Amino acid sequence: MKTLYSKILRGLGVPVILFVIGLLIINFFYVGDQLKILTYNYLNSIARQADGRLSIQVKEIEELANVLTAYLRSEESINAPTILELLDSLLVAGEEYGIFIVRKPWVIEGSIKGNLPSNLRMRRFDDSDDPNYRHYLQQTQHRSTWGHIRSEANSWQTSYITSFQTPLTDSNGIVAVRVSLYNLVKNSLTTQAIEQAKILLTVLEDNGTRQTLLLDAKSPDKPALSLLDMSHKINIPKPVDNMNRQPPSPPDITYIEDPLDGEGQVFISQLSSHLGPDMQFTVLLPTEEALVYLYKAKLVEVIIVLIAFLGLLLLILVISKSIVKPISAFGRKVEALATGDLNVRFPETDSCLELNGLSHNLNQTVKRLKKYFSDLKRVTAKNERINSEMNISRDVQMSLLPYRRGQAQFSDIDIHACIMPAKEVGGDFYYFSKIDQDRLALVVGDVSGKGMPAAIMMSVCLSLFKAQSANTPQPDVCLEKINQLLMQEDTEQNAFITLFYGLINLSQGELVYANAGHNPPLMVGKDSGVQWLDQQHGVALAVLENARYKTHKVKFKRGDILLLYSDGITEAHNINAEEFGEQRLFDCLSRYKEMATAQSAMGCVQNVLSGVSRFARGQTKFDDMTLLCAMLKEESEERQRITANRSLDDTSIDISEWRNLTFQHQIAIGYDIEAIGKVMKLIDSFCQDYRIKEPIAADLCVVADEFVSNIIRHNEVSEQATEIKLHIAKQGDSAFMVLEYRGNAFDPSKPWVLDMHEDGHQQQEGGRGIYIAQQIIDHIAYTHSVGHNVLMVEKKLHN
């Protein structure tokens, strides 16, 4: 869980931390730009606030003038007390205005101040009033307006002027409310927020010239509007041309070196009043004040970012915990399941829908696994019972066959037989037995189908043959009686049997036989070639109830060989789905007759098995294979039999001498079946170099293929057992093949027994391959010492 936490923190927390740090660094890289923006926004808001206050005062003055104008326009006569009452009702405490009213023939002039007695006086209009009257009247031009700013007696003044027509005459009257510029703006700008700021007023005088005034907000009791000489202050921006409108966009912030009083100033804002007189505010702030404000803003910004970061980190931890907790519980359940605990149940959680779905699926999987293992135990127990029954069936079936090794020990005739079932039990069978002193019965049969039904039918047929041949040795009559008995049995499965029954008369040198639909045998004559016994044969057994069979006779002299076989030999398939066929079987016996110097029944069987093995090259056997060979011995061959039918137990080579051989062809391969192809190439190269005949080369390939593949399959691979070394050498008329490898002991030199007493698929290690290889080679030797294995085989090159 800690590991998962750390992964989540590294995956989410670290990028967030780096992002925050990078954000702060970038933020401080742009301090200059931020100084301009933040400071401008700060003091521009102050200027706008001041403008708002100024607008209120301007509206009050305009309202005062407009009320007086309305009164004077509507009344036929005027008096000062009424005007004073109007003024008192409109004045704000503390405000002071100058009043100049002309309504011919009267003039009202003076000053008024809230909460103080006014000094207004009413008099008749005279020539001294005419200049002011015409000046104000000219400015109004029949509409209300603010007059230009002018300096009078060290005081800057501005006026709001409105004109009207008197009700009795055609002359125009005026109302002018004069106000001190200082009094007008000081209340608007005397706020705590701009105590450190410098306020400049740029005004437009009556003569059209612009003047810059400094407002001392710290001393509101003094007339602190002082005129400045700005000719050398070149960094202060020029006021806008039209002072009656607001600038369309804020001006840039400008830094001014020592503009007024020796302190560095930051020019912040220009703001023109659009409601009052023609003037423009310019706010200047000392650099220190601007930086203090900026640093405060930055500090608040950093605190907010840190708080947001801590909140995000806390959120990550909470989310990661909600994810890690169910995952950890899930992992513990998976570990328990890996140990084989099928009682585990994966928890379901609402915090993660994906895990919830996975838990549900795994719970269903565990449930199915429990059911599967329960069924597997039941099936395994059932299979064990079946296997046990099959072993018993094998034993019963094989007990009907003569001699476990299939090697008959007769003085006058050499017999060798071999049977290889495709399944645990099969339908092929063979039988040989002496009926009397001169006659020997040979039988090879094949039951249709495979497995247990064929094995049962085979046992029945063989038992019937043993019983009938003892009383009725004639082949045709014996087959007819067996067929009648089989037809009386329950044959709902439509099983039938092909059978060849031969009777050898040793004294007369004659073979009498009858064939019930079986493959025609081959006969190898000593003084003639190979021929088929392909006379017309009858129908298979258990097909027709009244089937008749015909007896045939053929000479069988000493030295002749008779080969009986089942269709599993001729129907063996190779990798290209081609059948071995009768022609290849014929050619195989022809080559054996030409090559073998000492012929024997075992040698003939070995030759056929070698040919079939080379052709099939490890392809699965789909049918039982059975061979039975009989050779009538010559009178002088009794002593030659031991040489012809050699035993692998009689090892005539000394394995300790293998290092003395000269090996020019060697290879080392890994424990990989695919590497056997390299071994085949090495053997081909060896045979080409020494011009070894193709059949012998094929035998060497079969032997190497079988031994190497069995070593790869049955040896345990370890750090020491990583490769197999193959050495091939020619010495004299023999080829020597040496396999050197490390690992557990695996001795293929011991005599291999291949019969139905062994499991057709799971015999002793090596199976049919070792058996066939032993039939091909001439000698074999094996040694094992401290994990080191050496296997040496010899193959004669002259046969």
C-alpha cells in the first residue's frame, strides 16, 4: 500500500508541486509588468472615486443654478429674501459659493456659505456690471455651461452659468454660481488612500492656455493649489486634447525621475471630468508606495496559491486513499487466490466502479473454478478407474498372444512379431503355434474400429481361432466355422474382421493359406525376388453368414521369408498426408534382400519398422501396426542365428574409448525440439563426406532423431544442463554416434520391451521411438557419472 501511495504522490503530487513552483517563478519574472498593471488599477480606482465625488458636487451646483433660473424666469418680480430661502434649502453645510444674478434692472451679488449668514445684496444694474454680464452671457450662448477657469486674487475660480429670458422684457438674464477650484476638488481627493500621492490638475483658462496646478491634500485648510512650471517635466504625459471627454483607454504607466520634490514618482492615471469644468486629474505615486502595495498583493497571491496547493494535495491524498484501500484489499485477496484458496471472496466497493466490476467477475470466476475442480476430481477418479480397467483389459488381451517379446524359439523356423496399438488396446492380433511336428499355424488379424470394442472383438475372434484350429487345421474350413460362430454373436455395431491364416508344412516346404479380406502377405524367396501372395481372397469375417473361403498353396523353401502385416503399416501417413503404401513396403523388402548378408525374421521386421519410421517421421499413428515374419531356417544356420539375431544386451563396444575416436563432425544444440533440424543437416553432411548409402543415412537420421528428442523431453533442464553435444565419426566399416549431455540418468541402452502390456501412449520413457531405434542400430552403450551422460551407438555400414 505504501508503494502505491508513493506512486500516486509521484504521479500527481510531484507534477503539481513543480507546476506551483514554476508558476511562482514565472510570476516574479513579470514583476515589472505586474507593477504597472496593479499600481495603475489601484490609483486609477482612486481617481475614479474622486471623479465620482466631484460629479456629485457639480450636480449640486448645477441644481442650485437651475432652481434659481426657474424661479427668476417665472416670477414677475424678485426679492432677496425669497432667493435666500431657496439657497438655504439647497446649500450643503460647509459649502461656499459666489452668486452673480442679473435680471434687469436688478443685480443680486455676494457670497453664501452653508450654516453662515449670507452677504447677498440686491441693487440696480449699472454700467459696471455690464462687462461681467456680457462675459457670462457670451459663454452661455443661450445654454447652461461651466465657464473657463481663471485666477482671481491668488485663487483659481470656475463658474456655472445659465441664462434665461425675463417674463416682462426681451432681455436675457443670467445666473452665475462661482466656486473656488480648490473647494471644488479638495473634498473629492482628500481621502486616506491617496495621502502619499501627488494630485496634479491641468486646467484650461479663459484665454485658452493650459496650466498645471498641484493640490496639497495634506493641508486642506490652506489654499494649496499652486501653479507649477512643467516645461522641464518632459516625462509627464501630455493631457488629452479634448478635456471634456474621458480617455478611451488607460494611458501607460510612466516612471518620472525627480519630477516635483526629489522623490521618484510613478505616473499612474489621467482622468478628465466629463461633468464639470475643463480639467484633468493626474495622479503621481512614490515608487516605495507602489512597491509596498505590489508586495502586499504578491504576498496575498502567494498565500492563496499555497492554500490552493495544500488543498489540492489534501484532495490527492484523500482520493489516493480511497483508491489504494480497496486495491490493497483486492491484492490480498488475489494473493490468497494464488495460493489455491478457493474460499476467498473479493470485496465489492462503491468507491471504484471498475474494481467493483472486476471483483464481481472474479467472484464468478472463483465460483466456476470451484465447480471445475469439483468436476475435475470426479472425472479424474472416473478416469483412474477407467485406466485401471484398461490395464486389466490390456493384460487379458495380451495374455492371448504368444510370447511377450514376440520372438519364437523354434529349431526349424525363425519367427519374430511386433504389435504397436494406436490406443491403449487395439484390434490387431497375431498368433503362431505348432499344430503338430510338421505344421505351424500363422495368423494375423485386424478388427474394424479401434479401442475397447475392437479389443473385445479381437479377443473373441482369437479365442475362437485357437479353439477351431486345434480341431480343424484346414484354413478354409477353420475360417468358415469361425465366421459362423461370429455371425451368431451380437453384431449390432457392424464390426468385421480381416484375417490371414497360413499353415506352414515344414517337412514338405509348403505354405497353405486362406485369406478373409486381409492385406496380401509378401514372400521373399531365397533364390527369387519379392512377390505378393495376392490370390483371390474371401470376404471378411462376420459379414456374410454363409461365406466360403478358398485354400491356396505355395512353396516355402528354406531361406524364404514370409511377412504378414496389418493395414496400419501401409496406411501410415507422413507430414504431407501421403500413405506408406504397398509399393514402399515392397521396395523395403527388396532392399533388405539385396543388402542383408545374414537375413533373419527380426532383421526383416526391423527393416520394415525403420522404413515406416523414416517415412512417418513422428506423425501420429491412426491405426494399429502389426508385423509377423517367419523364415524357414537352412540346415547350417543354427549357429548363425545368434549373430543374425543380435541382442542389444551384448555390447561389443567399450564406451570408455569414445574419446579416442576422431570426430570431424560435431554440433552442440540447446534443449529445443526445433534444433533437431541442425542434427539432421550434420548427419547429411557426414554421409555425403563418406559416401554412405541412402538407407544407412536414413537409419542414422532416425536413430539421432529418436535419441535426441527423448533426451530433450525427459531430461530436466538446469543451469548445468543447457546443451546436448553430438559427435559422429567413421572407423572401419562402422559409424559411431556419441551424445554427451548433463542431467538426470536416462538409459536407452537397456532392452526395450514393446508389447500391449505397456500403455500404448505412455510406455516407459522413450516409447516406440527407442524400440525402433534399438532395432536399427548394431550396438549401444551408456554411462552416467556425477550428472554427466554419454550415449554411444554403432551402426554397421556394410549391411
